Amino acid sequence: MRTSECELTNSSAQWQLLLDRAASPMALLDPYGHFVHVNDALCSVLGYGRDSLLNRPLADFTVGEVRGDGAVADRRFRRSDATTLWMRQSTSPILDPDGKPDLLLTQFHEIADRPETNVLWCRVFANAPIGMALLDLDGRWTDVNDAWCDLLGYSRQEMLGLRYSDVTYARDQENGSAALADLVEGKQTTVSLKKRYRHRDGHPIWVLVRTSVVTGPDERPAYLVSQCEELSERCVSDAHLAHLALHDPLTGLANRALLADRLAHGLAELERDGGVVAVLVADLDELKPVNDTYGHAAGDRLLTTTADELLNAARPGDTVARIGGDEFAVISTHPDVRAAEEFRDRIAQRLRIERETPDYRLRIRASVGLATTTDPATPPQVLLHEADRDMYRRKHGMRSSAGEAPSCPSCHSRELRATAR
């Protein structure tokens, strides 16, 4: 049975002044190893406030096996920021009037990390045949091994400037964000996801990612450890293969085949539900200058950022697609033409933004055309063609006002009609 808190407080009072004046980390423990009093030096070393330590067992703040006997022992402590350090613990008993240990006076001295521990961890992490990474609770990579870099095509320095979401396809973001939230909130200790990462060259990679949470001394999540391995074609489910067949590999948006199917479905529902089917076509104005100036990786980032903006602006049930190199489309239903035009204006506004990157300012500019119909018999290719023509009229109008010579839209329209057939 533990000594009462009142008894401990009375017995330790004479020692507290000594501890508080000491420059080295010191603590008073009860016979069961719980902190009774800690000085500022120990709080500073571990990164915890005094209230976070008091009445907690010393074992809550140590990692792994304790080396040594009761009087002198080496412990590896976990700081509040999830880093660790080795300290040597020297303990002397404080006896009560009956000669029994009442309190333990403990001094701590920082020592070098045990070499066998560091070497073992470094070897396991660096030489693992699969990708291994550490992440903070925001999903930013804080360390990655060579296998992880080889898998995604990035250097280690590039990887450490990214979050996992930066190389995850938009359609896979929801599951990844939900899994991260479950880990951070303590609802799960380990999650496994099949997902797509975007290789540095732009192509998709199907991977299995297992992520586990590592808790701090306060038993709350401190950081994450991930293992990642590429899935072979045999491991990818039929649903994933179907997804690849109907989606753009770079942005994860619907491709032309899926867009045509969704448009036909939307037209078929007009007779039953009424309203207006709207087709928007958006064409980026500055993809080629970005590719020429900063390289195709920057161009890919421009495309994926545009895709994300369109997805954020779209409503549930809308279809967002990439239908060409720098051309996107959105299919949406509205109660009337005015609502469809307002939706087009919102999309156009979302596609006039700037984003800062570590190397350059990403500038998105796009021309957005609109076509609408209330007739279920309208051929899908006619709607796409009219939206495309409206987009080119708007693009040419902006260029003319800026003193630029417009390009010929007829060839582009013929290509669009041919593809739609």
C-alpha cells in the first residue's frame, strides 16, 4: 500500500528547497517509483511541466530496458517532443524514523546514447527492403529511408519537404485523411491502406501503406511510423483496375470514357427530375510556359492543383474530369440556367489563384466555357462542343483585350467532336 500523499508531502518538504536550488536534474520518488517532487532542471531536460510529472511513475517516461542495479541505472527517457535521451539515475533512500525507506532522492546525468541501440535502429531503418518513414502528426515526413525514395523517385531532401497528401491522388485523399485522424485521435493504433502515390515522373504507383502511432510518455500520440511496399498487378483488386481504366493517372479525375457515361446518365435523368444539365470546359492558359520555365514536374503540379481546386468547388454528385493535356470538364445539374451560370462563375474564380511552392509561385489561370440543356435528347457530344466553343470565345476575348492574337479554335473543336464520337 502506497504512503499517503499527505505523509509524503510532509516528509519531502525539507528536501524540496535543496532540489529547487540544484542545477542538475533531480527528483524525489516514493518507494513505488512515482514522482513526488521534481526540480526545474529535470522539467527542462524532459520538456514537461511539473504537473505532467507529479504522481506519475518514472516508468511512464522511459523506453525499453533499464540497465543497472537499484542504486545506479541507465534509462532511456522520451521527451515531450518524442525524441529520446539516455540519463544515468543515481538513487539514495531517505529513511523514516523507523529506518525504512520513505522517499528516494534521485539525481540524473545525461549520458551518450547507447551505441548498440542507435546502430541497430539505423541499420533496420536504412537497410529495410521496403520503404520506411517517420511522420509528424500533421502527416509531414520527418525521415525516410532509401527504399522509400527509390519507390517514389524523390531525393531524401525533397521528401522531407512534403506531406503524404502532396503525392496522394485526390480520389484517395479522403481515406488517407480519415486514417490519419483516427491515429492522431487515438481511435486506432495501426491502419493499413491500399492507395496510389504519384511518382515524381507523374505516373501512379499502387502501394500498401501500414502506419502505426508511437505514443509519448503522456500516452498520447507523438509521431507515426509507416511502412510502404509497392503492390504487384496481381495484388491490385478488380475495383482498382476498373478505377485505372476510368480515371486520369496523373490527377485521379474521371477520364473521357467515364465523363461520357456520367453525362449520358445526367441527360437521362432530366426527363424524370427536370432542371438543367450543365457542362463546363476549363482550359489552362499557362501550362506550356510553366513546363518551359520550371520543367514538367512543375507542370504536373499545376495540373494536380487545378484538379484539387475543381474537386473542392464541385458539389456531391458532380463529375470532374480531365479530358486533354490542359483541359478539364465538369458535369453538374442545376434548377435553372442562372444557377448554372453562377456555378460557372465560381469555378472560373477558383481557377484564378496563386500558390507558393519552395521554388516558385504557382499561378493558375483558366478560361471556362459553359453549355446547358433541358432536353434529355441532346447528344452529349453537342454539349461538349458548345461548352468548348464558349470556352474559346472567352479565351480569345481575354487575349484580344490583352493585345494577343487568338489561336484557331476550329481544329480544337473538330478534335473534340471526333473524340466524343
